[in-house]
Amino acid sequence: MLIAVLGVITLIASEDDAGAAETSSPQTGLQGVPEEFRPWIEKAERDCKHPELTGAFLAAQLNQESGFRTDRGAESHAGAQGPAQFIPSTWATWGRDADKNGETSVWDIGDAVDAQGRFMCSLIGTAKSSGYPGDVRALALAGYNAGWGAVQRFRGVPPIWFSRKAGQKEGETYHYVKVIMASIPTFQGPSPVSIAGSGAGPDAVRKALARLGTPYSWGGGSPQGPGLGFCDGRNGYDKHTGKCSASRTHGFDCSSLVQYAYWGSLKLPRTAAPQYGATSDRPVSRSDLQVGDLLFWSKSGSGAIYHVALYAGDGNVVHAPRTGKNVEIAPLTSAMPERDYYGATRP
């Protein structure tokens, strides 16, 4: 419920050297979402410049706010209304006639989700600029629920006791953030790539594909999953604000995603160049690639390898490209600069 208003390990080459082409590769779809909500959620994701705002994230929030209800019964004791539970004063700022039906209504799905998406996109941007620790998505959710002033007060997500009522174990905002963050995977649809077969390679790719949409975080991630990163030289900084993004972003970088994907069957080193060194005795030509092969890019030789990806079949890779992007599927020919393609190995 919205109750207030907006008041790694060193690598040889920089991630900025990669210069990967922008692609519009298919990503994780939505599931568990009423069909009338789907186009508006997908549009809100496309319209936001911050990759942390995914369709599954917005769907999880809508589910917690109203359970996707559109009837007039979807009104809280605090006066929040509609599928995205806006209070009138906040709706006056963010509401607009997105569905072009001649009425700006908090009850219209298009208007409500459009406002939710723009408000959350703005809050994510504010969270990135704040320098506060923690996942920027969690910070944005706290701002949506309690107002950004509460986030400023605690320099992060308000603690468990904040806004806690008698008999409650957790305060409203703390619980709101926890539930939504935990339910995001529920609304992530199946991978747009189907991986056949069994064995270490296909299993690793399936594991990586389950992380589609996870933010890139320089130095972040481990065999256990996404984690906070850090900034090093030119790496890990938000290109829009110039501030360190990695230290506030739970995610993977290219090599930690590969390490995570293979960890159950093979303990690969943490970074890209050592991963090449550990598998270089099993080189693979580009014409013989199989699902799960490791692909490497370099400026000049094995010591300057700056990127690694997993081959996903049909000319595609799954990888964590760079700061500001998410784990994605991309064509091998444009995932990174073609001139930098160094070779492939089979773990």
C-alpha cells in the first residue's frame, strides 16, 4: 500500500572497453499475471531506463498491493486505491490518461500500471543516486510504501520495528519489501530458450537462464548466487550519475555468472582470464560449439580476456554484459565486439 509521497577481482581490461552492441534480445517473460495487465507491465519495463525495473518486479509489487484487483473494493484503510494502490495526493502527481480513454483513473489498469512504472522508475533512479546501501529495488519499494523521507531517515530500508503495530512481528514497510523481493521469481516466465539434453553443459546453461533479468554488478555474485559488487577503476559506475552502482546492486558479473552456473559440477575460477586458463586445453572451434561451451573476448591475447559467456545454442549466448544491463540472451555475433572474439573452450 502506498501511504506517502516521494518527499571483483581485478581484470586486465575494463568493462567499458567491451562496447557491446545494444540488442533487443528476448528475455524472461511474465507468468501468473492477468492478461489485461501484461501489455502495460511490459510497456512500463520498456519505458524505464533502469534495468532493475523488470516486468516480474512490477508484477510482484502489484500482487502485494492489490492482488491485481480492479474493483472498487480495492481501497485500503488509508485511502489508497486501484491496482497499484495510489493515495489521491500521489496520484495527482503521477496519474495520466495512459490508455487514452479520455479519463485519468486510478482504477484503469493502463493508467495505474503506467503511473506505478514511472514512479518506481523514478524511485530507482533516486535510490541509485542516494548512495544508501542495499538493493536499489528494495530501497525504491520502501520509498513507494512509506515515502522517500522514511528511506532518508534510516539511510536505507526502514528497520523491522518501523510502523509495526501491536501483535505484528514486522513493520508494514519491512514486510512489504521482504515479501515483494522474495516473490519476484514467481512472476518470471519460462526461458525463451529451450535447452535439450543433460550433462554439465546443458545443466549450467539452464541454471544461468534461470537468472535472466538479474542486474549486472561488477565484482558481484558467487557460487551461491547474486551478491553486491564494488567499483574498481572505471568499472561498476552508473554511466548516468557517475556514482558507484555495483556496491548497491545485487547481481552477477560475467565470470561470476559462469562460475555460479557450473559450480555444481565444476569448480571454475572466479574471473574470466583464469576461467580460460582452466579450460584452454579443450579448445572448440566456432563451427563445433555445443551448449555450455565458454566463449571469450579479448583485446590482445589470453592475458587480456575481459568477457566470458555461455553458449546457449542456435547462435545465442547467455551472459551478464556490463553495468546498467541485466543477465540476457544475445546473439553471439553482437554480444560483444566481433573483432574481440578470442575463442571457445569446453569445460
